[in-house]
Amino acid sequence: MRTRLVALLVPALLAVAGCTGTGPENTPVTRDEAAQSRPSPFADCSGLTADRPSAPSATPAPGGTPLPELTLTCFTGGASVDLHQLRGPAVINLWASWCAPCRAELPAFQRLSERAEGQLTVVGVNMRDTRSGAQSIGEDFGVRFPILIDQGEALQRALERKAIPMTVLVDANSQIQHVDVSGALDDARLAELVGVHLSVAVPE
């Protein structure tokens, strides 16, 4: 009886606290041939980065920290993306298909990308996942914003955070203004976060 109770409690605790597991192993996103044969549901990554020199010349905004100097591949292929040159304001969502709270909040991020179009950019970073898993989530939940791939957890390490889902709010100067790891976010909480930290009013 005790073993069964523990088995029932573990998924519930993960859904509340976020996911810290290692995810699927031995099936990197770039090697999942079955999913590569289907068209990607996600947008391409062109236009995500600002047209400015890669050398750190800008002064960080008050209270902000620069985005890590990482280069990540785009789910749809094409040129890699220099994350520290991401055009802000932007909301970065770190997620994986095996993470229950990640799946729960992804539709809210899609709605945010639609409601705040022209005011901010929503970008996903898929962590420690299979291509088929990520693609299926995009197809099933109607996720259309651009997705970057980070199989090596480089962004998590740079931000010194482990759990996902994780949401990073980036201002117009490409400075991180807030990192949220409180669990699955809904529409109201997302609107509150971008209003407080990015001064963006999300239409109803």
C-alpha cells in the first residue's frame, strides 16, 4: 500500500515543483529520423536576433544581466542563433515534452505570442528531448512560435538554474530582467510577469 501511494505522489509533486529529471536518453533531437520526415509545426528562427555587433558594447540596463553568449540550433534548421543577440523584448520558455508542467503551460505561451504579437517575441528552448516528442507536442497543442534546441543544458547552467519549466524575461536591450521557476504559468500570470518586468500590456 505504501509503495503504491509513493508511486501516485511522485508525478503530482513533479507537476507542482517543476521537472528536474534528465529526460529521454540516447535519442538526441538531431538524430530522430522519424520526426524529421514530418514538417515542423514551429516557426523558423529568422529575425530572432538583432542586427548589432557580437562584441559586448552595450551597457546593461539597470537591474538587468546580459543573456549568456550561447549559440543554439533552430528546430527547423537554418542558421544557428546567437542567444545573446536575441531581439527583445522577449519571453524565453525552457521546456521538454516529458515535463508535465511544461506541457500544461505551453498553450498559454502560444496565446501570449498571438496576443502580444508586435510587442514582444516568444521563443522556446527545448531541453534534453527527442525530436519526435517535441514535434508531437507542437502538433497536438498548436505551438507555433520558434523553438531552439539545447540538448546539453547550456542555458540552464549559464543561468545557474536546474528545474524546468523556466521562463526568462528579456527587455528591449536584450538584458534579463526576471527568471521564473515557480511552475506551470497560466495566461493571467504570464500577462502579469510581462507587464511588471517588460512593461508590455497584453491585450485580453
